[in-house]
Amino acid sequence: MSVTMDQDYLCGDYGNETEWTQIRVTVKLPKLDALTAVMSMVSNQLQIEDYSDIDLKTCYGDLIDESILNADKSIASVSVYLSAERSIPECIAFLKERFSVTGLEDAVIETIGVNEQDWANSWKAYYKPIKIGKKLVIVPAWEKYTPSEGELIVRMDPGMAFGTGTHETTRLVIRLLEDYTKEGCRMLDVGTGSGILAICASKLGAKECFAYDIDPMAVRVARENVKDSGLANITCEQSDLLRQVDKSRPYDLICANIVADIIIRMTPDISDYMHKDTVLLASGIIAERCEDVVSCFEKHGLAIVERAIENGWCALAVKLADHGSN
């Protein structure tokens, strides 16, 4: 295996928007999960600042920035980035209304102007190839990588969408994909972000993949990644969860790497997209909310086939109850 930076790589064109507004909301740490759920209703591409679990005993302790070391560990912030086409006052009004009914009245809201070039590119130096599971290697589009025998390469430019393969939620569901993607299957990815899961499923043998996201920027990024991957069997469209998803035929495999509250919200409708052997892979669930999601699945006729846990995050493989097993 060898890795070098491709100096000729050029960022994808995400349209004419270059100016973005960051909406940053800060709450007391115990309220972070509730805040994350509400912020994901505005955009499912979230930036979370939580310094409460920094471990100075690791080998990287000396490398941690002093500003982070001195940060207030009792609070946490969640940010979304909105383009000029979105109404910032309308979004803030929506957030305030949701905060008032979810116990977040004390949330502090601030808005910050952000230039796309600064936000989109500053993190690239830290995003390197990562092998997940037995076969898949997620490689940044700007890196040169020579695969070892048997490796499947998934090249990604997440741009302004969630999904680089570095986060536990994505790694968990990709490992499950290796086990549950069957040759020739029909796959659905709800909340696709960068399109990474649909691309992985296609690489693993899925015949048709349908990727949806509520955020038009994410759809644009996913389409670019699909195009750059050379795959012709992935369709990317915009949808509010399942609302605009084609259900003329059921899917063999469904992925939802979102957050617990949103998974719970879509659960009552998910069986309409499944047949008796369909496997649903749900991720983005913090361990403390896992039983809430499991309870909701069971209430709506679904059974847990497998649980995967990493660093406080949980992913679930689920089937219709008559054909699943706990």
C-alpha cells in the first residue's frame, strides 16, 4: 500500500454559492442530544463541538490545541451551514419554536458568515485513506492510493456533505454492509449525505442503489461522487426522509445513518418499503438512545438481528419481526 497527495486534484463544483451562514447553537452538555436532533431538522450535515471526553492520556495528548484544552467542558455546540438560498430568519424562528417545546429555551444562538473555500478545504489535510471491514478502503479523491489484493476502493469527496468514513457511525454501517449486501440486491439509502453508503453497496455487488437526502447540497455532492466513481447504477434524489422515495417495489437492503430521533420518526412507515427478507441497517445512534430505537422498532413489527457498537455509538441490523431474531 502507498499513499501520496494528488497535486492535480481539483475540488468539485458545488454551484455558484460561495457564501454561507453558520448557525451555531450552544447548550449545557446534558442537552446535546436533544439539540442535535432539532438541528438535524434544519440540515443533516452537522458540526458538533463537544470537548468533554478529551483524553490526555492517549499518545496524542500533547498534540491537542491549548484552546481546546481550556474550553468549557460543561457546554457543547452544534452548527449547521446554510447557503444564501435559505432564509436564515425563518430557520432561526423554526429552531426557537422547536427549542421552546423540547426544553431548550436556554439555548444560545449565534450566526457567523463563512466563506466556502475556508470551510470546504481546511479539513482535507486530516482526511486520509481508511480501511473499513475486510474489503472496503475509503480514499479521499485528492489522494493517490495503491490497493492491496482484494481491496475495494471507494473514492470520496464529501465536500459539504456528511460521510467520509472516519466517523464511528459510518464505519459501523459500512461493516454491516459487507455482511448484508447480496449480489444483485436493490438498495435504498435514506439521508445519503456524500453518497458513501450507496457507493459502498454498489461496490459490494448491489444491482440498483437509490440514495435520498433532504439537503439539495448533499444530493449534488452525492451525484458528483457517484459520477466520479464511474458507477451507473446509483440514483440520487431529494426527499424528506421517506416522503418522496419510490416505493413501487420493496428494497432488499435499506440504510439509514441519521440520528436516533429521526430514525424513530421514520420507523412507522419503513415497513412499506420492505419485504420479508429485507434488512434495514440503522446507524447514527448514540448508545444511550439505542434502547429507545429498539423499542420503537419492536413496537412497529421489526426485530433486531444484530447490534454493532463502537466508542459509544450503536448500529442495528433489523428485519420484519416474523423473520428476524433477537
